[in-house]
Amino acid sequence: MWYFLLKNIFLGPILKVLFRPWVRGLENIPQDGAAILASNHLSFSDSIFLPLMVRRPVVFLAKSEYFTGKGVKGALSRWFFKGTGQLPIDRSGGKASEAALNTGLRVLAQEQLLGIYPEGTRSPDGRLFRGRTGIARMVLEAKVPVLPVAMIDTEKVQPIGKTLPRIRRIGIVIGEPLDFSRFAGMEGDRLVLRAVTDEIMYELMKLSGQEYLDVYASTLKDKRN
């Protein structure tokens, strides 16, 4: 209910007027059934604008910190993320990564659209970084199509570290579904998982026009801290 109200009554119409988002490739999203939307990640606002412009609800796996804040700010954060259909996950690795995978598989088993950022975190400098292979495991285990999605100029609307957004136009490009059925039953093969992930990242690079760097974004962030 809150998802519908935020998207169509309260927040959505205001965002469309202010930011005038354009989108190409909406026809590539299936009208029903499970699918993964694999997006580059330039800004916090990616998780707002993509669901806003897609007709079907999109479930994102959001870091658990968004749901555990204290005080008024924490309460507003929980309300917003729950209202927009996002699910909390622990991104600390190890068993937490397996739990996140299982959460995503449950969403897909319910015939929903699942939004994933293969890079695992926001780009620190606007480039596209190496993808994590968790998305490949989900694709092969759930046997669902994956659609590459390029967010355009969202990092200019809300750069990392900035709370208040800048008013400017943003775009979304949705590519054609990628079929990895040729790798059926091979989700336990690390080389296959890397090949599937790299193919997804290659499509994202073509759609977004970003420079690609074959290292994890988190590695670059750690070096800078």
C-alpha cells in the first residue's frame, strides 16, 4: 500500500516534475514473472528513480544500516525503505552473503522483479567497477532473465556525501534480457560465475558509456580511506 502511495500519489509525481527522468527500453521488462534488473550504481537515488519509472514494483536488497538508525532520522529511514519495498541485508560477507543470496532467491521465487547492483556498492568516481559473482549465482539458481540497466547522471544529482539533491535531468536505459540458460546446472563453477558476471558488466558498460575498471569498487574505497 505504502509503495503504491509513495510512487503514484506522494513522492513520485513530485520527482517526475523536478527531475524529468527519461527512460528507454521499458518494453524489455516482462509484464509478469521473475526477472533481475542489474544496474550500475552511481548514487543513493538510483534506488528511487529506477522503481519510479518501472511499471511493476521492484524489490531492492538494501544494506541493513538503513533499517537500524536511531532517533527521528532512523525512523524516517526505516519508514521510507520499508515503504518502497526494500529488504534489509547484511553486507559484511561470509554467512551474511549467503543469507543475502537466499533473500534474493525468495523474492524471485515469488515472481517479482529484483533490483541488484552487481558492483556491490556505489561507484566512488563515476567509473564502472568489477561485478560481484553473487548475481550470477542468483541468475543460474533461479533460472530467470537478467536485464542490464544503466542509470545516467544520477551521480550529478546526488554525489556521494551530499544529502540534498541537485535539480537536473536524469536518464535510465534498460537493455534486452540476457539469457544464461546455456550454463544451467553450473552455478557451482567459479569460472562460469565469473564469466556470467563479466558478461553482465560488459553490457552495462555498453549501455552506460562508463569507463570500466577491473577492480572492485570497495577495494578502491578502502585504499582512499
